[in-house]
Amino acid sequence: MKHIAIAAAVTLGLAACAGTGSESPTGSVKLEPRSGSKVGGTLTLTQVGPDRVRIAGEVTGHSPGPKGFHIHDKGDCSAPDAMSAGGHFNPGGRKHGGLTGERHAGDIGNIVFDASGKATVNVVAEGITLAKGAANNVVGRAVVVHAAADDLKTDPTGNSGGRVACGVIQ
């Protein structure tokens, strides 16, 4: 009986240790319609490496095709057109771009909506983190879905049109 109690205590202790410090930071976003759209969805953000965050989830209610998708500077989606979210998150003062090369930290490129108006999101964004205190931390900032495709070059917005959905990273 003594051996069983010791084994149980060791097992519980190992389980407790396994759950501390090894999890990757995560965040979530509930996208809500803006500018009279019906676009909305839910996203999960997971730290997958130093300054690398996976953004995954589903967005619905948009017309088919690629649409601009960015992290904006302010965590404020209160304006009907989401302009309260400010410009793209750009702590490095860089030019607009796509997921690679010269780009704002908040430039995530495009997400593609299918014929039914649904987009499955699964991208890894470089240069951002969910780590508290870091200059490139995106927690508390807004994620915005735009009305049109991002051309991945026009500074500062990618010519991606109005803001049709917005949510704050929690």
C-alpha cells in the first residue's frame, strides 16, 4: 500500500511539473462584422517559435476570393468602420508587404474565401509574439479583415479596401 501511495504522489508531481512552463502562449480573436458586412469568425493564435505566431481558424460571410488580413496597431474595434483600430502594426517602421521580405509586423497577406464565403486560416506570421513586455507583442491589438485583396506592395495599406471585420487579440 505504501508503494502505491508513493507511486501516486510521484505521478501527480510529474504531471504538475509537465504542465508548468512548457506550454506555448496562446491568444484568441472573435472577429465581428464592421462596415455593414456579415463577416465574422474565430481565430486562435499560438506561439510556435521565437517571434513566430500561428494564426488559425475560420472566417465566414465574405465574397469569394483573396482578402487583406492584418494585425492593426490599436486594440479598438469600436468604430462602425473599424478605423479605430489604427494602421497596421509596424513597430519596425517598415514598408508594407506580404508574409515575407520587407513588411509591417502586422502584414499577414491575404486569406482566400471560397464560393460559400468561408476562409480557413492557417498562417505563421514572423516578427510577432504573444510574449508579455516585448515590443512586437500583438496581444491587445486588433485583427482586421478587409473588403478587397491586399496587393502586398502599396504602402501603407496594400490597397485592400475597407475594413469588414475586426476583433481584438485576447
